[in-house]
Amino acid sequence: MFQINDYPADPPRETINDSHRVYPGDGVAPLPEMLRDLRLAGFQGFLSLELFNRDYWKQDALAVARTGLEKMQSTVAKSLANG
């Protein structure tokens, strides 16, 4: 299993923590490239969306899950298009 999330450009790396995690594709992590490299290395496991962002906790859980799935699928599709 590979835990997936994204992170914003701000706050800086020295102060960022789990609560800053955002949906895949909403931050600056090179996720498509990372997923491509995992696939090329033979990874055939599962992706697990990891979000500890308290703003998401205030939203409807099903809406957050659906948004997360859509953004994960979009990120995976980008990784496939890039190699």
C-alpha cells in the first residue's frame, strides 16, 4: 500500500505537518512522477488517501471521499500519460 496526499507550497517544509495535507493534485508534490516511478519499479499495490486536514473534517465525509477518489484517479491518469 502507498499512502497518497499532496502538500501546499506554504507553509515551508520546516514547519509543515500532517494537518496541511491536501487532496492529490491540489499541492506541489510531484505525484504523477512518483506514481510513474512506482509503477516502473513494479508496484502493483493499493493507494490509500491520507488526509488529516481539519478543514476537510468539517465537511461531509462522503463528499470528501468522493472528491479524494476523483483527485486520486486524475493524478493516476496523469502518471500514465507521462510514461
